[in-house]
Amino acid sequence: MAGPLAKWLSRHQDPTSFWLHMIGIPTSFVAAPVMLVRGHWLMGVALFIGGYAIQFIGHLIEGNRSGEEELLRKILKRPPPAE
């Protein structure tokens, strides 16, 4: 397997992190927009933020940064902190 999916899977090897992402991704990018379209703004925002929070917990467990943080660091040309 090559490409973006392989890279994503390599960064989500811990089973807990993987399953937190399997919950958080659809919550943020499917359930939240559905609620927003249906006019449930508060629920939509809560689902979006909650879904992302679940994914960030997965990254804490995995011990790596989220793709969004890596992209932001690249855009801002900030080196990762020394570990």
C-alpha cells in the first residue's frame, strides 16, 4: 500500500488511537455538517469540536502530532520542538 493512506496508517498504529479516529473523523466531517444544514447550529459546532478533540486524544496516545499541526508548522516555517 502506498500513498496518503499508507502514511496515515503508519501514523495511527496504536489501536486506541486508530479507533478514536474512526469515531472522530465521521463526527467532525459527516455528523457536524448534517446538523449545521438542518439548522442545529449548536449541535453541529459541538460535534465538530468534539470530533476533533477525540482525534487529538488519539494523537496524544500515539505520541505524534496531528496532520493539521504539521501542516500549520510547515506553512509558518516553524521547526518541530526538540524531543
